[in-house]
Amino acid sequence: MSAPAFAALFAAALAATVGVRLWLAARQLRHVALHRDSVPGAFEQRVALAAHHKAADYTSAKQRLGRVEMIVDALVLVALTLAGGLGALVAWTGALPVGALWRDMALFAALALIGGAASLPFGWYATFVIEERFAFNRMTLKLWLADLAKGTLVAIVLGAPILLLVLWLMREAGSAWWLWAWLAWMSFQLAVLVLYPTVIAPLFNKFEPLPAGDARARVEALLARCGFASSGLFVMDGSRRSGHGNAYFTGFGRAKRVVFFDTLLARLTGGELEAVLAHELGHFKLRHIAKRIAWTAFASLGFLALLAWLMGERWFYAGLGIPEALAPEAMARPGVALALFSLALPVFTFAFHPLASLYSRRHEFEADAFAARTASAQALADALVKLYEDNAATLTPDPLHSAFYDSHPPAAARIARLHAATG
């Protein structure tokens, strides 16, 4: 392939991706607005019209912000690739008086700063304007900045060593470097799963043991029935940052934990809490987590093999904005190929998003069915209605937008299946 042909292909794929995303966003906004003044029949006895209005307005506000962020991200991507921004960074880092590996690390540091600077205003606006407007935000600016600083530090402490190792392997491990890099990457992913519950998560939230009472008794009985061993049942101070509620499993192997947001405990009955946990437990018992890890491993192996081929192709660099004069240096620096690949890949994989969403929604239905068998379908349905209302989740998403993006099935579909399970 020639460089101009690849540049044209990339530009066309980017234009198509942005165009489809804007079209889907317009559909979502139009569909939610069209159904704003009418609660769906399945929910009209449970969800007040005022709450339905709030969900529609909250969904629309987030969608509008996301649309602006999408355009900004696309402009930054064009600036870094077709407009030659990354080429300028390659030239700048190439002149640094450090070793080759550290020049590539500096390149990624510069890209991280650019990406962070582009996304930071949207994160601030989402928290202090949208979440504040809809009475979800409980963050102070001080806490937000502290989370930002800690998140950045964690990213550096965890990300820098694995990036340095991969860059070293790309240089020193020969033609099979991508196999070694894949092993290193998957080992890193598993290590993070183990470390997250006890090392990373406590940096941001406080975790207290689930207090004795009906809820704990129900949860322990459910875990015993399902043969699930965890390292503890915990309540997280989610209310310190947000009014949203959730529950989740975290960790891997013996480090598994069951975590409830304190906002969830304050809203659900013991039976509803048991049903929500049964749903989460279903993901574990049905090996959804293991399957997703396997798919991630398979995909990352394929992508690394693709990168190993592309990094030897001159058109790959020139087609993404690296000047011809810089081509020899760029091809001698594995970090340049990795950076270009990381920037370009999402453009070409966007078309597979509906398949990933479909796969995830299937798992959600399976976990719901597991909860209906091991706990109570009606209790889970009641809990979901409360969560949809409390989290201002729209009950009327655009079907196509939902099929493309949503990892969970629409509310009406989930509730209908659970009601069928009770009958």
C-alpha cells in the first residue's frame, strides 16, 4: 500500500466513524426527547413522571457533552496524525540528550499530556455542571483535584514500567517480540486484577465491612448456596463523591471482594440487595469474567502481531503524518510505531463496537436469569427499577444507539424477561 492510499483510508475511516457517532447521538437525543413526557407502560406504576423527565434531561445533557468531546478528540487525532503533530514530537524527542528508550518514553509522556489536557475540561464539566445540575455530584474541587493527582500517580507507577518493558522487548527480543510483549501485557493485566481491591481502590475510597443484619445474613447465605468464597464483604463510601449506586465483584483468585456502594444499601431492601448480588455473582459463576479476559488476550495478541508487521512498512508512518525526512529515525524507534498504532487503531475497530455490546448484553441477560434462579426475579426487577430511577437512567433509549453502545440491555427488555421468569 502507498502512503497516500493509507492516509486516504485513515481519513475516510475517521470521517465515517465521526459521522456515524454524530448520527447515533442525534438519534438518541431525538428519541429521548420524543418520549420525555410519557413513562413507558411497564414502569408507569413505579416511576413518577418527574423522575422520567429527570432521566431524559440527564441523558440528553450527557449526550450533548459527549458530542462536543467526540469532535474535539477527532480534531486532536487529526492534528497528531495527518497534520504532522506526532512527527513534530518525534523530532523533538529525538533531540533529547537521553537514551533511545527514554526518548520513546518521553514521546508517550507528551502524548499523555496532550490527551489529558484535551479531556480535562470535559471531566470537570461533567462533574461540576451536569452531575451538579442533577443533584448527583458530592465532590468538592479539592477532592476532584486529589483524585486527579492520585489517578495520575497510579497511572505512572503502574503504566511506566510495563510501557518501558514493552518498548525494550520491541528493540531487543527479535522478530518474536510481540509474543513476549503479549505475555508481559497479560501478566500485567492479571496483576492489576489482584492488586486493585487491596492496593489501588483504597487510595480513592474507604471500605468498611458490611455490618451485621438482614442484608449481611442474606448475602452470606447466597454466597454459601453458590459456593462462592470471597475475601470479604465491604461497603464503599460512594456517597462521598456521587449519589449514584452500584454493587460489584472485584479482584481475582483469593483477592475477590464483594463491594456495595453505601448509597445502594440505603435504598434497597434485603431481598433486593440479595438479588442484585446474585446477578453479579452470576457473572462469576457463568465464567463471564474469564471469557472476557480470554477475548481480551486473543484480541491483544492479534493486534500486537499486526503491529509487528506494520512497524516495518514505510507507508504506515508516512500515511499517518511522519515526514519523509524523519522516516529513518521513526522506523528505528519502536515507540513511534506503537504510538501511531495506538492512535489509529480505534478508528478502524469502531465498526466492531456493536458486536462487543451484543456480547456484553447477552452476559447481562444470563446473569439476570441466574439471579432469578438463585434469588428472586421479582426482587431483582424491583431493585432495577429503583436503580434506573435513582441513577436517572433513561427508560427510552434509541434502539439503534442502544444496540451500538450499551453494555446492558434496555430497561424494558430486562424487566420483561424477569417478569416472565416470575410467571
